[in-house]
Amino acid sequence: MKWSYRAVMLATVLTAAARLGWVRARRRRAAQEADRWLVVTVNRAPTDVGIQGAPPKPLDRFGDELEVRVRPAPGDHGTELAARIRRPVPPKAASWPARLAGRDPRQEVRTALREAKALLETGEVMLPDYPPTATGGTPAGKLVGWISRRSGGEGVL
Amino acid sequence: MKALCWEGVNKLSVEQVPDPQLRNDQDMIVRLLAGTTCGSDLHLISGYVPAMQAGDVIGHEFIGEVVETGADVRRHRVGDRVVVCSFVGCGRCWYCAHDLWSLCDNTNTNPGIGQALFGYESAGIFGYSHAMGGLRGSHAEYVRVPFADYGAFAVPEGIDDTSALFVSDSVPTGWMGADLGGVTPGDTVAVWGCGAVGQMAARAAFLLGAERVISIDRIPERLAMTQRFAGSETLDYTSTDVAAELRERTGGRGPDVCIEVVGMEAHSDGPMHLYDQAKQRLRLQTDRPTAVRQAIHACRKAGTVFVLGVFTGAVDKFPLGAVVNKGLTLRGAQMHGQRYIPMLLERLAAGELRTSHLATHSFPLERAPEAYDMFKHKTDGCVRAVIRPGT
């Protein structure tokens, strides 16, 4: 009886310790995620990207809300253009509802970074075809349409 | 205008859709002269590429006449006859600047889908699902061509529409397999697949100096066509042991370069085929890599396997051990057409390449579903069905 009591206690303590470690690791990761720079590499010289210290269009419209960093990329890769939201944003793992609704602040920044890169490299942002031909009437079709609409603000930046 | 629309798994129909519009200053609108069926379209039609919506226009290999240009188009004028690369490249991102056009950073308007699937997205392609940008396809009366100065090429006088049509996709894809597969003079090259791209890969291997090319398929008329027009030896995998034949024909070494041109719906006559089909139908794997496995096993030590066939996701029983322990180079790519098309048009004009034989059948746009049915089931010796709007 005594031994089984000790075993239960030991298991409880070990489980609690493991859980605490897992929670701490998750918090650390969430803090990193919230603080992470979103980055694109632009095939232009740094002087073309950070024009007179101002962020390139359309990142300039965020004003002080955004921290923008420009630095040369290694080799012949051009220039790294990075942006980070100054105000606290919820960690990615907790932002699913906002992401699904298209209201996660990172989505807007990702789109702006991609557009800035396209404008700097090609002079335009390629638009999808219009008018669309898809009727998208089925549930699967609607899902594809919804994913496509979110796609510009999502991804691995 | 009329267009061929995907309406669901194995359902195609010709529908009335709105005309395309210029959306950017570097766009142009092309009136279609001809387009062709492509094996990769069959994966869309069969539902193995999931990001399709009912009403999507399919088709990506085409030739046409310029009817409208955006304000910033410099290299083309209304009336030009152009062949258009199936992949859209901006011409100025790092990938385009390094001739890796199908990896363009700026032409897939749905980058999040590709990034979720592959880590990074590929370039946009005409008529090939919303994962690849959701651009309208070319089986229509008109199509919008973004970044037209980089993706459209004037067809020289003297090259007919049918011959030039295949320079849009099949010829550069085949050429790329031999080129990036590293074919060098004296090599023995094995090519899995005797469709249009496989034939072009075989021909390209010879033009790059290969001493022997051995092509593998099961369809008699395709094997005969490859022998006749590409000049390669052929193997019918239903009547012989391919691995043993290749060993025997290469002095026991195996081919120096193996090019796989079959893709995710591969067939074979062994029990693995049944296993792969069952797993694919149950969605336990997305692709059937039968020919890739064979190529990896057959390739000589320290040789190269180039995967040209279309794959979209994950495969099972992939022989990674053979790749490592035989010191193989394994490469794959979608088609960097802009890199090759001008050179290929010159070779076509010089008579070094022939493509018109690939067009075994011709259909008006109104009968495009019939063309795909014939192409899919390979009836009446169909290698490629050419779809001609306005006929």
C-alpha cells in the first residue's frame, strides 16, 4: 500500500513537471512567434528598397505601427525587407479565429510585403483574372474560393 | 466567349464565360489559334489536384494572335502570332533572373496555398488550379497573358501553328529534363513515358549528345512514334522486365541519366500498381510514384534521376535508401520554358526538331470534352488532341 501510494505520488509529480515544462515551452514559442519579423527578399539593391530611409510602398501606409528593416541579402540575392508590428499581437496559435476571419494583423503585413517586393521588382502587382469564371457552387468549391481569398495574407513569411 | 470549363471530377463542358480583361499594364490579350490537351490536365480532371472550382477554365499549352496590349507591353503588337509559355514569369525576381522561371516569386496570386503545400509556392500557370495561381486556362477563344514581354514569343514565318504550339510546354519540358538531368556526350539515357513530353525528352537527349536513348511505355503506337521521330530504342514494359533489359543493354551499369515523364497516375503491370492504386483511392497517398521507383532502382551508381512528371503531394514506399546508397542525384522541376523557347523555335525552324506528328487529332472548341475523353483513354492512337477555337 505504502509503495503504491509512493508510485502514484511520483507519477503525479512527474506529470505535473512535464506539463509545466510543456506550458513554458509553448509560452516561449508563442512569445517568439508574436515577436517574429516577416521577411521577403527583393531582387534589387538596398538603396533601391529603402528609399531615403522611408519604407517602400505600400508598407509606408502603416506609419509608426510597423517597424521596417532593410539589409543586404547574402550573395547575389538582393535585399532583405522585413517588417514587424510594434503593438503586441496575439501569438499565431491563439489567432486562428482572426486568421479565419481575415482580421489577423499579420495577414495585412504579409500582403503588403509581397506587394512591395512585386512593385520594386516588376513595377506592378499582378492581379487575378477578372471577371472570374468559377461558379463555386459546391461546398468544396466554396472552400477553395475562401482559401484563395485568404491566401495573399497567409503563408510562411 | 466560349471556354472549356472544369465542372467537377471527370466533368468538362463548354460554357459561355465573360471575356478576359487587361488587369495590369504588362498584360496582353491573345486570341487562341490552337491549344492542346496535356497529360497533366488529366490529374486536374480526375480530381487529384484538389484546388479546383467548378467553372475554372483549363488548358495551358497554346499559340495565338495578339489582339490587345497593355500600356507597358514593349515587345509585341496587335496582330503578332505568338507562342506563350505555360508558366508565367515576371522576368525580374531572383528566380527569373537565374532562368528558373517556374519558380517566379511574383506570378502566383495565391501564394499561401503553395506555401502550405510545398513550403514555397511555384509560379502561376495558365488553367492549373487555384494552388497554381488560379489563372484562366487557354481552352477558350481569348486568354489574358500577364507579363507578356517575358512569356510570349513571336513565331517566325515558316513555322506552322501546329508545330509551334508544342513549343509552349511539351518541347521545353522535355528539353529541360535532358538539360538539367545533365545529359552529356556519350551518355545512355532512359526515358519513362512516350507521350509528347517523353518523346521530346528523348529527342533532346540525342541533340545534347547522348549515344543511346531507351524509351519505356506500354502503348504500341507511342512506342513506334518514339522510335520513328525521336530515334530511340524502345521497351514495352508489359512484355519485358524493364530493369533486366536496361542492365543488359548498358553492360550491367544502368543508364547514366533516367528521366521520368509519367507523373502521379503511373501504371505498371506488377502488384505494386494495385497497392499504389488502392492507397491513392483511399487518399493515403496523393501520387503513384511507380515510374520514379523504377528509375531510381535502374539508374547507374552516381547517375541522375530527373522527375519531369507532375506530382502534387506525398508518396509511399519511396526508395530513399537507393538514392543515398547509390549516390544518385535526384532532381525535379516544373518547366522553365522562357529559358528554352527562343532556342527551340530556332531548332524547329532549322528542322532539328519535329513536333507536328504529335497532333494526332484535331477538334473545334465546342467538342473539347470529346477531345479530352479520347486523350484520356488513348483511343484511336491519340497522342495529343489539338483544340482549335473558331474552326
